[in-house]
Amino acid sequence: MSKLIVGNWKMNCLAEDGTALARGLAEKVKQSSKPSDLALCPPAPLIPLIVEATKNSAVSVGGQDCHWEGLGAHTGDVSASLLADLGCTHTIVGHSERRSDHGETDAQVKAKAEAALEVGLVAIVCVGETEAQRDAGDAEIVIGGQIACSLPTGGTPDTVVIAYEPVWAIGTGRTPSLNEISAIHGFIRGKALESHGLGDGLQILYGGSVKPSNAAEILAIGDVGGALVGGASLTVEDFWGIIESCP
Ligand code: PGA
């Protein structure tokens, strides 16, 4: 299975630079002989522009979040059905910035992932420990709990992707060692099998300060199914450098 590289633009890019970035990547993909599996997750209002900019290319588009309800009175939220309607194929749920900025709970993340599955989107469910939790030796307890309680019921390796993002590695330039990434991905795989029957073929992405200079060694780890990339997804050069690092 090819590695999945997801660009999480967060609250970055305006219409013009976002469109240029997406066009630039779509062009690279078209010119490349290497098959790549990549998705761009722009801020929600940019989705139609990015879908248009990547039309007829192998670039997928995803949301950064969705609500757990189909439609309704939820000011400022975006439904999974709207994401799908606009041409998205994926959505991130439970990113640590949503969990901390908006107090999202595991139960809400699970409901969001289930809403995504219901309309045919692949749910990219984020998990990861804070630095304090890691220092206290609690990383596995925290991640195990997030796996048990935020993965959707009824998911399969085709519809659910897990992104392991240690909170202390996001946007900091710091990453766990390769051995640590490998060990925690193995742990996550075991837990997802135990709690949800998600076994062989489940893609587990690593996220947190992935850049062109460290992507090759991280993506070479067998249990790492791809990368969720923030800062380095904001230029064609850096993001393409990561895509080209796929083994
Ligand atoms: P980063 O962000 O690559 O800027 O560390 C990753 C993420 O939050 O998804």
C-alpha cells in the first residue's frame, strides 16, 4: 500500500496563495512518474477552490474537522455531508488543536468520525500525548484511551486512518526518535486491533514536525503508513520534498 501524505493547512492560506499551492502540487503530481497518495486539508471556505485547482489530478481534498450531526443549528460548524458534497474524500477529526482549543472529547471525536464514515469520507483520527503526559510515563495510557474511545464503530482499514501526533512535536521542530515512533505505532496497531478489530492494512500516519530533511527516515519505518504534515505542507517545495521521500 502506498504511503498517504496529508497536508494540514490549519488556519493558513488565503484564496490566492492556497489556490497557487494546490495548483503547484497538482502539477508536480501530474509530471511525476511515482504514484503518490496525497490529500490537502485547507480551511473549509477554501475547499471549493482547492477541489477545482486539483481537478483531474491524483490529489485528494479533505476537511480539517466536521460536526457529528448531519445538518442543523450549529453556528460556525461544518457538516461531513457538506464536505462530501463539495468534493472532499477525507476529513481529519480530533486534531490536538481541536481537542485543546475547543475542548473536544473522545466521545465527540468518535461521533465526528462516525458522521464522516456515514457520508463516505475517510476519517483521519488524531491521537497523541502531551509533553507532561509523556514525562509522567503515561503516553501509552493516554493513547490507548484515545484509541479505545475516539475511533468510530464500524470502521475498516479502508475508511479509518489513525494519525499519531505527539502534541509536543507539533510545530516545535522536535520529533520522537525513530525507535520511539516505531514502538508507539506498533502499540497503536495492537490497540486498534484489540478495541476495534482494525488490523492488517490499517494506515497509521506520523505527524509532528515532519519536514523534507526527516521524512525519508520516518517514512521508511514499516509501521508508519504516511505523514500528517502541518508547517511543511505550506510550500510546494517542502511538501513535494516530503512526498518524494516516500520509499
Ligand atoms: P507540524 O503540524 O507538521 O507543523 O508539526 C502537524 C499537525 O499538527 O498536523
